[in-house]
Amino acid sequence: MRKYVVMGPQGSGKGTQAKLLREGTEIVHISVGDILRWNIQSHTKLGAAIARTVAEGHLVSDDVIESVVKTRLDQHDWNFGFVIDGFPRNERQALFFLESYDITAVLEIDVPDHVVTERILARRLCSECGLDYNLIHSRPAVPDRCDVCGGVLKPREDDEPDAIARRLQEYRERNQPILELFRKKGLVLRFDGELPIDTLQAEIRSQLGLPGRVPAG
Ligand code: AMP
């Protein structure tokens, strides 16, 4: 059973790499942020309790997160394994995870701050339908207009240099102790997040001993 954790700052491409790992492997991708957003959009009891915290960009309480993770993993739809993304976010969550599940490896996607900043500053969101764009690798056909609905593309409000710098610093401060903990257990594999998406995915698979992706078509 493969049990992976993927870690990296916002804009490191960790979600993209985690999703690609599913192809041809039956590894299940678990994004804690997606589960929380689903609860908020579906107006569940949990969603109502956490909506404000998530909207303000604060961390949801450890008790709630641990229960969300446990409930998700208790579904046992991951016969081959899983890769979890967005968790752990602090030492307590890391210790809970280490005690409850024997982790196979932690994938650290390493990208210098200036590269992550460039990537985040290139993000655009359609003001009408909410579709995501990135001026580096998924440009719209007509500048500043959504390909699907023609809406105006705008940066997200919190995607401005000062806020990005603050989030990156917060990420580093919070994650260094977690990575240290995992490193002491010999679990951390470090990857160069500046590699092109496909090259990085191939590198990850090679180091994890997973089969390569079969090209589409
Ligand atoms: P993400 O999509 O991973 O950036 O998560 C979106 C939001 O969900 C975060 O800003 C937090 O409010 C909350 N969240 C996600 N994962 C966690 C976690 N492991 N611990 C606490 N809060 C979390």
C-alpha cells in the first residue's frame, strides 16, 4: 500500500503532480482543501462551521481536520494507495498522521519563492464563470477574456505581491518543523518543482518505483 504526502508552497504545482499520479496507478488523490470546499458549497453542517475560517484564509481547527481526514481515509477506496495534499499543515496534524498511518514517503516539491511568485501573479480568474487561467501556460485565446463565456479575466484579490510574500513566509515557517519531523524518519524525497510538469511527474514516478504514464491518444 502506497501512502504519500505531497508538500510544497502554493503555486509549486503539488496539486497538479498529485492528480497526475493517479493516471494508470489507481492511487487516490485526497485534497483536504477540496473536501472542505465541497462541504461549504453543499451547505453541510461542517461547511457552515468552517466557511468563515476558510474564507479568511485561517487554518481550520486540528480536531475538525483530523476527523475529516479520518472519515475520508475510512472509506478505504484506496486499495493501491493514496496521495494526500494540503495536509498536514502543522506539527500536531503531522504527529496524528504519523501515529495513525504508516506513511511511505513525503514528496517535497521545492520551488524558489521568486518562481512561485511569478506563477501566482500570472493567475487569472473569470469574473463571470470562475474558470482558472494562467498567463504562463494556459492563456485565453483573446487577452483578458474567458474562452468559455467571454467574461473579463481578473487576478484574485489576494494574489498581489505583498500578500503572496506573506503567505510564502507563513508556509515556510509552518512547514519547516513538519518537514524536519518527516526528514528525521527518512521519509522526505525532494523534487525540483521548476522542472516542466511532465518531466517532474516522470522523475517522481521513477523515484517511487511507479510505472510511467502512458501517453494519451
Ligand atoms: P487549500 O486548498 O489546501 O489551500 O486549503 C484551503 C483552505 O482550507 C485553507 O486556507 C484552510 O482554511 C483550510 N485547510 C485546508 N487544509 C487544512 C489543514 N490541513 N489544516 C487546517 N486548515 C486547512
